[in-house]
Amino acid sequence: MASVAAALQERGVRVTGSDANSYPPMSTFLEEHGIEIRAGYCEANLASAPDLVVIGNAISRGNAEAEAVLERKLRYCALPELLKEAFIRGKRSIVVTGTHGKTTVTSLLAWVFECSGLNPSFLIGGIPNNFSKGARFTDSEWIILEGDEYDTAFFDKRSKFMHYLPELAIINNLEFDHADIFRNLGQIQTSFRHFINLIPRNGLLAVNGDETAIAPLVQVDHCPITRFGIGGTNDIKAAGLQFSADGSKFIIGKTEFSIPMCGELNVRNALAVMTVAKHSGLNDGQIQNAFDTFEG
């Protein structure tokens, strides 16, 4: 949320915030960007009658400030909705989803695009070692987002990724998670089905073809589907896997690739990135050059 607030402030939007507590380094980051954070939640924080209140998904009914927003009928939204309207709409959106590995795949994909001169915007659920921040918003046509299946806000129980306008989407793996909002794997699969329905005809759905829980989701014909994985009938498949302390090597067709991370999971992460990167017009050399300098 802080990175988005800073990006809005840089656009000339006056941003203030409320939090129960604010500590370094986040408080320092916000201060450096001229963003005032008020300690605690109360109606007095709304005295300036803000044009828009962005309510985080950690806020629930009973929060004094949220209750005041509702009572006064102030305009409000959740962070994913703000992202959609302020930063994603009009861009070519790549959304990385799955139960595990989202941060790694999103970081690696952003780095591949960066090394290829595409200067992508990105939103990542961590701070990649190749970048100094977890979010960046540029003038590039591309935006790469880590898409979370967790719910959006107390007033919007859809998964966050439902707001991200996917043109290209990755589903890397799928298993039961978030027991506080999903009762079983079937409910998670339903959320992903809704997400898949957002991909346009000129888009792409890239899925891990080795993942049995994903297979029932891809019986669709409204968009192209590419399956990646290790062997089998996948469209993009890795063979000849070799692992060492330096990372992993694998072969696709007749071309050998290497990544500085070890294990089959990371090979699949790399395959997900390659599938989308090649669909977007990048070549093997550009992809491998980025792999060589990826720091995690």
C-alpha cells in the first residue's frame, strides 16, 4: 500500500493515511515521500473530507474510521480496485497467480522484461534483489502483477486478482490454502475459474501442465492456452534437468538454459516466465541473459 501511496503522491495527489502503528523502515519511506500517517483509526482522520478513502483488507467492520466512512457516505474503494483504475487500465497486464512461487515468478518475469529494455511497471509481494522496491509504475505499456487469491476487502469478497484486468496470466500451481476464507480446494478452483474468464481472446493463459489441480480449470476455448512443465504432453517442456550448487540446467527442444536457483520447482518457475516472455516477443538470448543476472 505504501508504494502505491508514494506513486500517487508523485503524480500530484495529496495522500494521507491511518494505521494502528507505523515503524521504520515503512514510516521512514512514507516520510521521505511527504505522506502523513496518523496513529490510530478515528473519525477525526476524515476531517478533511477526502475525495477517496482506500480501505485495506486488514480492516474489518467495527473499525472506527471505516464505520465513519460508511456513515458519512464518503467515496471508498479497496486497494486492488484503486490499482485497476489508477495504474492498470490501458496497460498490457500480466498477472502471476498460484498458491506458491508467485513472488519468485513475478520478480523473474519483471527482470526479464527489464533486461530486454521494456521498463515494465510491476507490483510484487516482496522486494526483489534486482530492484530497490516491490512496486514501480512507469510509462511502459507493460505491467506485471503478483495476483493473490485472498479476498479484497470486508466489502468485496472476490479474490484480489479479479481486479487486475489480465491480458496474459500464469497459474503456476494450486492447492488448498487460506483456510480462513476458503473451505476446500474446490472453492479456490472456483475463484480461479472466475479469474480465467477475464482473459480476452487475444490474451494467453499459461498453466503448469504438471499440476493435476489446474487441469479441470483449463477446459475453456475463449483464449489461447499454453501448458508448461517437465516432460509429458506439455507445449513447453524441460528435459535433461541437472542440479548443482550453482543452480539448474535444462533443455527445451535443442536449446540449453540455466537458472541460478536449484530444483524442479524453480525450473517450472522459469518455464512460466519463458512461456509469457516468448509470447510477448522476447527471444531465448534475451531470456537467458536475464536469467544469468537474476539475484532472487
